[in-house]
Amino acid sequence: MNIFDYNKTVDLYADALFRFVLKNIKNKEKAEDIVQDSFEKMWKNIDKIDAQKAKSYLFTTAYHGFIDVIRKEKRTTSYEPEHEKLQVYHSPNHDLQEILHQAIDKLPPDQKAVVLLRDYEGYSYKEIAEITELSEAQVKVYIFRARTFLKDYIGNISVLI
């Protein structure tokens, strides 16, 4: 990879990378730091990275960065029970987008990351497996479990509309 490829990569993927990280950690400053760290690591390894794999490298680096942040926060903050009651909304006044974001926030970090990569960013199962260093089968399992949880959490969509 050369400087031209690096700059092109920044232009192409900085916004998508920031959105991905922000959706996972919900903190703008931390998301900016993780994205900056990802590009810094890429810059330090510019000679070792193939320009064709720059996107994968960035998302993998950012993924590991926010997983580290989440793990660190779990150790230092109070722990909420993982098995909260599922909520079903019956009021038509709820914003569907807001309900979906609340449901996504309740997912475990790995499931949240793979579902966002697949459904928000449009990555293939193979690309997600490379980014998260999971097997393709495990990616599919996590996506299935996340979608099942989201379906149960939101309930019957006709009730919401």
C-alpha cells in the first residue's frame, strides 16, 4: 500500500467505520478515538498491508478496539442482568427506529457487531468472519440469535403500527 492508497482508503471508509463503531459503543468521543487508532495502526503498517485488503484491516482493527473498550467498561462499571424481561410495545406512538435501536443495544457485543456489519453495512458472511475472526458458521449463528432476540423484543410489528 502506498500513500495514495492510504488517503483513498481514508476517504472511502472513514464515515462507515465511524458509524459502525458508534453504533456499537454509543459514545462519540470513544468512537472517534477508536477510528483514529485504527487509521494510525494502518499508517504504521502501510508497507505490510495490501491495498485490496485495507477495508477489512480497518474494520477488523476497529472491531477489536471497541471490543476491548466494552470489556474494560464491563470490568469497571456495574453489571446489569443479561436476562432482562422482553418488552413488547403496544402504543402506536413509539418511533419504530427508536425501538429498534433500543433492542439492538440490548444484544451482547458479538451479536450486535455481526448484525450491524450484516444488516447496516451490508457485509457478506465471509467478510464478517474475517473482520471478527469468527468462523462463518459462528457468524451465522450469532446473526440468527440476534435476529430472534430482536423479533421477540419488538413483538408483533402490526401492534406497533
